[in-house]
Amino acid sequence: MVAGGKQLAQCPEKERLELWLNVEPHRNMPPPSSTSAEAATAHSFNKVLNQYKSSSRSRTTAEVEESVKKLRRLILVDGIPSAADPTLRPRIWKILLRVQNISSDMFLEYVARGPCEVREKIRNDTFRTLATDRGFKERVREDMLVRLLDAFVWRNHDRQETDHLGFTYVQGMNVLAAPFLYTMPSELEAFFCFAKFIEESCPLYVQPTLEGVHRGLKLLDRCLKIVDPDLFAHLRSKNLSAEIYAFPSVLTLCACTPPLDQVLLLWDFLLAFGVHLNVLCVVAQLLLMRDKLMESSSPMRHLRSFPPLDAQPVIGIAVTLVRDLPVDLYDELVRHPYAVQDH
């Protein structure tokens, strides 16, 4: 049974090939460093966005999909130049999530209901969401987070259909909501993007048992064993599995690792190609600190708090790791955030 999942995730082999093809031109290209380069990249994105808007009006599915494919390629090769055009990321995220119907009446109706049944649990988490990030705290107030999460619980209180997984508030959901409130121009847009993301991209990550998270952690161990057996063996010799050191990174899709601007770059990639790739992004972070881990008699000292996130090398390594995985393992990886297993 498939609980959700982006259209992209339905075809892992196609995605795998597209990732390989897309990354080749990027390999030896320096990142854009000048304002003019960022402006040129922003122009390229806007050109595709305008094509998407016009093709959407004429409802030609093939043209719309071609525009989305171009966006994905630009994200991988150049990254979204938010400094040059702050409107790009929210517009692109809505397209990648296929958020089209935004109803202010619906959102306001949820908000008008007031505190949901798990409000106390929500409040226990929201005050510490990205607490060390001053920019986040200046832009996103706690009451905005509470309101969005309350509304999400009410939304799914009304969606008790047999063919849908149920949702309520669970640990980590506050951190998953944070990038949407920070990025989107309004709470309304943040709410509908967050809801679509949770319900379709990673529904198993927010079940009461956190089933998708635990599956992701087991897959992380299996992937690391294949791509770096020596590092895997060293960590296991210290009784370290992904469940012990990588739980926050998998649970929050790396949003727990500052700085936030790098988290957003990483999420551009995950929203474009699938949240399952976060597992490989965590493996990539391990490989970037491999020497320290291998030399340490107590590697957990380095793993207790991951180094500051640097999205570009993490993404570059994660993409190259895709080709090292057996097809059946990669298929499991693609499906683990959304495909319900028969027990």
C-alpha cells in the first residue's frame, strides 16, 4: 500500500538515471561567486518559471513536466540564488510540491477552532524550535508555529478517510514546519506547503511510531556498510548504529543542523529529487568527517553534534553515492518515507 509519495518517487530507476545525467556537467564547475553570476542564474530560473506559468494556463501536461524537469536540473547544477531574488525559493517550492489550491477560508476555519487536542504537546516543542538561530527567531514567532501545527491537526481530524494515514502532532514536526514558515511569504502558503509535504512526501516520518524515521536509520546503516565498510565497521566496533547518532538528522531531514541558509539549500535538493535522499546526505556528512571518526577512540564525541552543514559538498557526495547502491536497496530507500509495508 502506498500512503503518499511524490510522483518522482514512483519511478526510482528513472530518477537514478536523471541524477547521474544531471550531475556530470556540474562536477568541475565552480560555484557562482559573483553577484552577476547569481543574477544570471536568477534570470534562468525566472525564465523557466514564466514558461511553467504559461504552460500551466494552457494545461499541457508535457510542457508543465518539462518545466519542472528544467527547474530540478537548475537546482542541482546552480542552486537557487535566493540572495539575488528572494521570491524564487517560495515559488519553486510550491511548484515542486504541486501546491495549487490555497484556500484562506479553509485555513482560517481551522485557526478559528482554537487549540487542538494536543496543543500542550505542541507548546512543549515550539519554544525551542531552531532556538539558536537569530534570523529564524526574528522572522518566525512561536505563535505562528503553534497556529500552523494546530491547524494541521484540525485538518487531519476532518480527513479520517480509510485510504489515508491518520496524522496528529508528533515529535520533530515543529522542526519540519520551520523551513516553510521561514521561506513562504505568508502563514497561509506555509500551511498548505507543509501539509502537502507531510501528507505526500514523508507521511511515515510523522506516524506515532515514527516508522519512516526508523526505517531510514536502518537504511542508513545498510548504505554506509556498502559505500564505506571500514567506517561502518569502526562505528559498529564502538556499538554505534545510526539509531544512536543519526536520529535527529533523519527525523528532521537535517533541519536540526545549522546554519539555516544551508538547510534551505539542502531542502531545495530534497524537494526536487525526493526526501529519501536525506539518508544519503547524512552518509555524506559522515564521509566528510571520516578522518576524525576513524582516528577517534570515541567517535560519538564528534557525532553528538554534527559539524555546521555545508550543503554543496553534501549534495555532491550524496548524488555520487546513488550509483554505488544496488537497485533493490535504492528502491527501498525511495519508498521508505511513504510506502506502508504489509506486516
